Amino acid sequence: MLLRLFGAALICISAAVYPLIGAIAINSYFSVTEKAIYSSLAYGLSWLILLLGVFLAGPELVAKLKSIYENLKNKVFRRN
């Protein structure tokens, strides 16, 4: 159970890396090459964290998170 919770936390943390990519892009201290390298590394890190989280969370928890997302999306974007 603890591994599943840790996996779910990793899934959420993987999305938190994307603001870092934006911060790298607007940073004036880096050259264009450095921005490309650091952004690519952050993007790859995000995917590694996501895949590790999915592996640890297991298919049941991932399916549950997906159903919660679908229900939330249907409530927010309800068509009249």
C-alpha cells in the first residue's frame, strides 16, 4: 500500500517539473544551447519520474486516477 501511495505521489510530482522548463526558457543567464540541454534533461526527468510512479502505483491505482480525472472533467466541462 505504501508503494502505491509513493507511486501516486511520483505521478503528481512528475507534472511539477514542467514549470522548471519554463523557468529555464526565460532565464537570461543561459545560452540557447544550455537552455535546450537543461530543458531536455528536465523533460526526460519528468518522464522517468512518471514511468516509475506508474510502475509503483500499479494498474489498479492508475485506472482509479484516470476515472477520477474523467469524472472531474465531465463535471467541469458539462455540456448543457
